[in-house]
Amino acid sequence: MTLDLQQRAQRRMRRALFLLVGLVLVLVAALVVISVTGGSSTNKGAPAPQPSQSAGPTPVKTLPPDDGGYVAPAQTVKLPDGASKAAGNLPVQFPRTPEGAAAMAVASARNAWSLDPAQIKAGILTYASAQYRDQMAGAAEAGAKGNREFAGIPTEGPVPAGATLNAWPIGVKYSAVNSDTIDVLVLLRVTHAAKAGAEPTTTLVVSPGRAVWEGNDWKGAATNPNQPLPDPVDIGTPFFNEDKWKAIQEGDRV
């Protein structure tokens, strides 16, 4: 038991040290974020403005793999699909349930990690609550530049051939404030490469959000930027279960 506690303390210390490395990225994110993502870790961003999120991300290096091997998720959830698609093939019209709210937050967070300002703007227009929509849409270009800087890509000029930035949501937590308001945390793996042939880097990000029922669909509202966030942890580790994340099941894949 003592050895286990020591090992966990060492992991926490490594996470804290790597967190310091990400502070510069947090400052970059804060310049382009109106109400965006928060909390992160690498292998276990500064994402563009998106609804249902707040505060800048805090990227940290991924911890070395645990020696215990893969640990299956204790909880899984199959989030509902949207009943239709908006511009950019983005899913909309989610059911009026906590799972529907979480599905919107996941779709919004996934779309936020893009190098294309038009895609970012489409996500904002699709998912942002009306009170934030115009202001956030005006920041789409700055958001794309923030994403490029995060990915190690020059902020001006064409995106280098083979450069990538992709987000894969792997876990979610959600709790109802009332029937029209759901708080959501989305855990994502964000992978980027600055050019063709560059070794991809994966970062874990915890993205907080609030979904509000508006216009017969879930939309993203701003959250408290000072809210405490859980440490980012990878799926397949005991920490994923200890922190009570639900693994997102997509098709036959968890």
C-alpha cells in the first residue's frame, strides 16, 4: 500500500512539473478564447473558440504508461446521434436528455480543434448559444491561428503539407443543473503534427462546458473560468475509472 501511494504521488508530481511547460500555451489560448476549453496532458492545445467551454487549456506532457497494463473502462456511454446535420456536416437536434447535451458538447469540442477558420466558425454558428454566437464567430480567425501555434505551424501562410490537428473525445462526465441546463466535461486526445513526416504528438485535454436547451436543441453557454477541473487521464488507466469518466462508445469501438 505504501509503495502504491508513493508511485501515485510521483505520477502527480511529474504531472505538476509538466503542467509548468504548458503555461505559455495557456497564455496564448487566453488571448483567443471567449469561452473555451480547459485542462490537459500528452501520450498517458490551444483550441479555437467554441461554445460550451471556458478558460484556456493547460497542456501537460503525457505520463509514462503504467506497468499494470490496460484497464478496461468501468463505465461506458453510447451518446445519441443528432437527428439532422447543419452546415459542415455537423450533427444537430440532439434529444432533450443529459446524454443529448453531452453529445452536443462532444461534437462542439471535437470541431474546435481545427486549422481551418471556416470550420471553426461553422462550429460556433452551429453550437453557440445566441448570446455568445456573434462575438465568438468574430474570433474564429484568431482561434485558427491559436491552433496553428499550438501545433507548431506558422500562423500565416498556407498550412504545410501533411500538417494535422485532430481531436478524439474519449470520455465524458455530465450532471444536470436543471431540466434545461447540463454541465459537461469532455476528455479528449488531441493529436497534431507540424508537417509531413513529423512525429505526431498527442495531448490529453479536459474541456468543461455547459449545455442549455435553446431553440429546440442543446447549445453551448459559457462556464465559470475558475471552476476546478480534474487532472487529464488516459483511457485504459486506473485513473480513468477512479475519476469516474464514462468511456464514449462509437459504433463497436470504446
